Amino acid sequence: SFQPPNVTSINVNSNYLKNYPGSVARGETKRAEVPDIELVLGISALTGDTSGSYRGLLGLTDEFYKEVFTGYEGFDAFTIVPVLLQPKSRGRVTLRSCDPLDRPIFEINYYDHEDDLATMVRGIEKAVKVASTKAFKRFNATLLPVGFPGCKHISFDSNPYWACVARHVSTTLGHFVGTCKMAPRRNSGVVDHRLRVHGINGLRVVDASIIPTIIAGHTNAPAYMIAEKAADMIKEDWKMANSPRRTSFNTFNPLIADLMLTEILLVQSCLSQCSFYVFFTLVRLLGGFLVLYCTLSFFDSEESAVAKFSI
């Protein structure tokens, strides 16, 4: 009977670190400091996509499928998908209008930076080389000599050919990051270092969208880390809001800050529009209300705490 290897064994792990056997492997890259290509091995291929679900996922039309794979339907095949881990190209997501129901505008900008295309071509070359190894030759693995529309005039399996194919059929798989990146507002940041949305009190973003730079790997573990850290920060802010020792304005209180800002804005408006008497009376009333509010806020209240830090 089949006996799976003991992956927790010290010998097994040391052997992997030395020789990289098994289903997870590594290779050299021109950017030694950060992995820039991932090869994803798929146990199926478009040759068996009789239902059309696979091509639909990739955004390929039925016309494209027929032109490329006619004559190969039903073939036993596998797929090696090169993935750019560190693309230098940058896209944008912008609002189409003030209507929240309108779909946003996505500017993908694939291969906007020329280095990305060169890296993808190297990834394709590596995938072809892997499929040509003795391990795969045992199963008669052969690269299908299919010509992709728009690239048939270029010599098959050449660098220019794969560059053309990459430009025509590249797509997005998943693991999106950076649409609400953590950075100062002046650097197009959406949240600060405590994941609070700039300009809005009581609102945080806690997911992979706050990652400011693209990571060289999958986002599952970082998403867990972000959630754990956010939970700690929310608890810290909650304790600060309910601390009995909070007796000065040095402690951050979003509602007090909002009230002070409102008072300043009202004063600026009154300087140009109100008489001196009305202005003086308004300031006294607001000042008295501010003192009363600050005094009451020192008392612990579950209701007020929820109002101050509703996340």
C-alpha cells in the first residue's frame, strides 16, 4: 500500500533544502533577491475543456478556442502556467462616477513596463524546458504546435513568438493587492499605519488590499497576519478609549477632534458673515459644550465607546 512520506522528519526537510526533490522546487533567476516567476502545474488543459468553463475563466472566446485547438480536443494534457510574481507595471482602479452602483474603471496595464514581458518570456522558456525533462518524457509529453491568432507569422517556439502570445492571451488569476494601499495620503495611500481610512473616523480596511507593494507569493498567510494585527490595534484603541486615566486632551479622541474642527470651521465662517456679538455668543456656547462633552467623556460608557470606535 502507498505510504506517504513523513514531511515533518528532519531528514526529509534537510534533503529538500539541499536537493529540492518533490512537487515544490526552485530555480535560479536574474533577480536573486526576490523570486519573480512561479510555475503553476495544472493537471488539465484546454484540450479537455468541452464545457467551456476553463476558457471562460481565462476570458478566451469560443472562436479563439476553435482556431487554436481544433484537432486536439480530448487529448490527455497538462498545463504549466508561468506567473509574474513581481511585475513592475502598475494599473489603476478609479471611480466611474459618484454613483456607487456604477462599475469602477480598471486600467490593467499589462506589460506596461518592458521588463515584465521579458520576464514572462523567460518563464515560458522555463516551462517548456520543464516539460522536456526525462521525468515528463516518460509520459511522451510534447509541446502542442498550435499557432495563436495574431502570432502565426512568427517562428514557433521563439522568443518573439512567446512575447506575442503573452501579449495576446495573458490574464489575471487572483491574489489581488494594493487597491487600498497603506501609505501617506500624499503617496496615493488609502489607509494609515493603523489601517484607518484617511479622512474618515471609525473606518478601517483589513484585507490584502492594504498591502503597499506586491508580494512574491500567495496572499493567504499575509491576509491572516493583517487580520491578527488589525485585531490587536482595534483592542488597543478600545482600551485607550475606556481608560479611567484618560484625563487630558493629549489622548486621541476622534469625536473631540471632530468637534474642535467644527468649531474652527464655524469661527472661520462667522468672521466673514456674523456680527461680533453673534460670533462671541457662538464661541461661548460651543466652548461650554466642548467642556461639558470632555467632562462626560471621562466616564466609562459602553454606549459612548461604541459610538467613538465603531469599526
